Amino acid sequence: MIEARSISVAIGGKRIVSHVDFAARPGEVTAIVGPNGSGKTTLLKALTGELPYSGTVALNGRDLSAMKPVEAATLRAVLPQSTTLSFPFTVREIVRLGLIGGRSGVLPGEDARLPERALARVDLDGFAGRFYQELSGGEQQRVQLARVLCQVWAPVLEGRPRYLFLDEPVSSLDVKHQLIIMNIARDFARRGGGVVAILHDLNLTAMYADRIFVLHVGQLAAAGSPTDVLNDELIEKVFDCRLKVGALPAASVPFVLPQSAA
Amino acid sequence: MAEQSIAGAAGMTMAADGDRSARARIVILLLSVALALSIFLSLTSGASDASAVRVIRDWLTGAVPADAALAARDQLIVYDIRMPRVLLGVLIGAALAVSGAVMQGLFRNPLADPGLIGVSAGSSLGAVAIIVLGTTWLAPVTLALGTFALPLAAFFGGLSVTLLLYAIATRQGRTSVATMLLAGLAIAALAMALTGILIFMADDRQLRDLTFWQLGSLAGATWPKIGTVGPVIVLALAAMPFLSRGLNALALGEATAGHLGIPVQQLKYTAIVGVSAAVGASVAVSGGIGFIGIVVPHLLRIAIGPDNRYLLPASALLGASLLLLADAVARTIVAPAELPIGIVTAVAGAPFFLWILLRKRGVVDL
């Protein structure tokens, strides 16, 4: 269980997130949605201890601020929005970095093969020998996800659930890979881990999220299941956009929803 | 797997799975051999015809030489002139190359180098202050610290510059390269100006010491000097391998390194103190020897990749070999006179640095 109470974050004297209560349960995918600049990434950075915050964050009942980096690394892995490198690492070398501090949870002898298995999960079979800097943005993002997966390969370690924090994990991916990545997240949750993901695509959110936290100008606008949260009033209020939930376009306009995936 | 190791051993292609550790081990082995050869070459060559081989053979077998006077002279040349010089070359070459590699990992940039961004200038200022003011204003310091005053002053000079640079160039975990290089230039200029004031105050004897020392040379190598700076450099170098995993993680950014379980602040401070100690000690005995710290890690990253677990030891080996070779050039190219080694490394290193810049243009975000 991730439990955060009254999280506030100020950057450069400006309050970006104020008094947000947040919770993410193991076994569930928890989505954070909201318009640009609503404080989603800042909230995630507070929850992962990357930014100083006021309030409390507890991971499995333990105070995050009292944990050593390596203890936190054993409990959760974090995928940033994008990662640039200044040195010519190969894809395998990058993915292997996931094994550096925490514990993957597989048998010690199997760690060596984990990078290949993680790359296969994110549909990057055969990419291990390529240079990271030569890949496309979407491929780089999946390499980073493979690294993050290596860090917490087993969703449950010694009876304790572990967590994935994903900051816009599908933002630069094509639709096929969006589904692959979201299925990985859901699978991680089904096997007992917890997932916290910042998402922009409301359809994808409705399809995969068990709970949604909606942020609006740094405050919590709503929290609950997709059916509770995604309604016309909330979307108009938060996204400043008059949209109708569940309305079909005119018959002549094609539309494609992720839910239709076979 | 066996096939991949053979491919790696042949050193022709990267193993298909992107694992360069087998190749890195081979390269480290080859570099060890190269260093052994460089040491042998440096011990056996020189302005005099003294035979290091004979001296060492006599020493090993306990044989009594036929010509005692000649043997004593040779022994003096080999033991008291060449050996300390070679040992100092090895220590300083390794210290400069590893410091460069660590600093590049810390700043996440392949162009960071202690010489380039003012760390050496800070060390020089500290050292010059002791040379010039050691008998007057700073007399209590030199009295209290004895022969350690000079290396310690160089260390704190370098440390101050590195900390200042880091504070200036890093905002919210991102180190701006442009800020770092420009701030480094400014700090180096300031340190050199202060050094200039000290030189202006120096008397004739101090001036001779300073000029020789500033150009960079291994010629002043003696056993007592090695006894003073050797332990500092060895300690700093011994601490560096413990940083390699953390520096690898740091390549992904400070925040991500923290998420991976690396104690980032501790890593940064250890690296900064280690680099300042190694560079400070090197500058204290041999003056400013540039470009080793940037050329060596860069060449090795092309050969074995940026994994610091292999890059740091390989840098130590190649840095030591290259500095011994540069010293051999410095000793022989204008024999019987001697060129300061800093000139040799700059003549070879500066064009190389420009080549990196041109090759990287568009890749590195300056």
C-alpha cells in the first residue's frame, strides 16, 4: 500500500501541489490524470522522494523519508518521462542498470538473463546489442521500462508487494506498444504488485485503471473508479473542454478505441 | 556464450548481445602488458648508458659486479633517478586519467576534465601560495604540515574549485555543460590571476621553482616526494572502484540513480574529494599536465564502452602508459636538454580534444 497524506510541493516558491491525499493499493493500477501543468509529475516526484515535500508518504506502512535509497529501490521502481544519455551505452548495459541496487527477486543465477527477458517483454527482442542513443524516442522509452522491470521483476518479494511508478509510460508509443505496455502494467498488478501511472489518454485510463486520481491546478479534483470519476461535469471542469462521455461520433466518422483490441 | 567470448576475445566485433565485459577484460589485460613494457622502456632508456637490466639482475642474483665504481654509478642512476621518475609517472598518469573519467561520469559529460574546468588551476593556486608565502604569511601552515603542506594546499585549492563549479552548474539535478565550462573558465582565470599576483610577489629563487613546476614535469621526482604524494594518490585511486556502479547509474541522471538505490549525495562528495585529492597531489609534484584526463577515457569508451567498472581500471593503466611515453618523448626529443612534459601532452592532446568536439557536434548539447 502506498499512502500519502496532505502532500504539498513548492518549486521556486510557487506551490505546484497542495494538500493532496493519495493512495495506491497492491493488485491495482492507479492512474493520475489531469491537464498539463496540473501537478501530476510533481506529485509523482514527491511520492518517489525525488522532490522535497510536506506531508507524509508511506510505502507498505513505512515512512518513505526514513528509508535509505537502497531500501526504497527494493520496494519500487520509477520510469521517468524521458532519459537522455551522454555516453554510448548499449541497450543491454542500460537494462542491466536496473539490477544495480535493488533486488529483482529472481534466483541469483537468473539475473544475468533478466535483461533479455525484460527486453522481450517490451517487444525489443534483438535490441540488446544496439546503442541506446541511436534508438527512436519510443524505443528508448521501452528500453527504460525494461530496466525498471528488472529492478522489481517479482511483483511481490518476501510477502511484500512492490510498486511501479510510471510517468507517462505510453506518451511516445504507437498504439500497439501502448497496449503492450499497459498490459505489462496490468499484469504486474494482477500478480500482486502496485502500479501508479500518469496517463493522458482517457480511454486507455478507463480501460486499464482500477482507480483514478484527477488533479486540477495542484489539487485533487476527484478520486475513484473510472465509472465514478469520468463524467461530463468533471471533464468540463478539469479539462476545460465540453466533452460527452460515451457519446458516439456521427456514423460517417471512424473512431478507434483501445477497448476494441482483440 | 562461448562463441561470443571468442568474438570478444578476437576484439573484432561487439558481442551481439551488447555485453562488452569480455572485451573489456581482454583490453585491461593488454593494457597491463603495455604498462609493463612502458615501465621497462622508461627504466632502461635515458641520457646515460646505465644498464637497468644489469643493475636489477645483480640485485636479484646478489652477484658482485666486476667494476664496483661503475656499478655504484649505475645503481644511483637506476634507483635514485629513473625509478622514482617512472613510479611518479605511473602514479600521476593513472591519477589524471581516472580523475578525468570520474569527473566525466559525475558531470555526465565526456568533455569534463580537471585541467579544462579549472580544478588544476585551483590546485596550482594552492601550491603556489605555499611556495611563495610558505616562509612568510603561511609560515605556521608549512611549519605544522611540513612536506605535506604543498600537496594539501593543492588539494584544497582543487576541492574548492570543484565544489564551487558543481554548485554553480547544477540546478535541480541537471548539470549544465555550458555553465560548467564557462564557469570553469572564469574560475580558472580568477585562480590564474591570483597565482599571477603571487608570482609577482615571488623572489628569484621562488620564481625558478615556480616556472619549472608550472610547465609540468616529472624531472623533480625523488623518493621523498613519492613518499608524500604516493599515499594520497594510491588512496584516492583505491576509493574510485567503489564509485563505478554509482557512476554508471548516474549516467541516467541523478534522480534515476537515486531510484536505483544509489546514495547520490554520498557518491558525489566521495567523487569530488577523491578527484581533488588525486589532482591536487599530482599538481603538487608535477605541475599542470593537461589532456591525459580527457584523451584516455575517451579512447577507452570507444574501445570498451562507458561501463565504469572497466573504464576506471583501464583508464589508470592507459593513463600511466601514456604519461610514461610522453615523458620518454620529453626526455629524448631535445636531448641532452629536456622538454616539460606538460608541453608534450598539450601538443598531442589539444588537437585530439578539438577532434572530439568536431565529432560530437550535434550530439553533445553544449
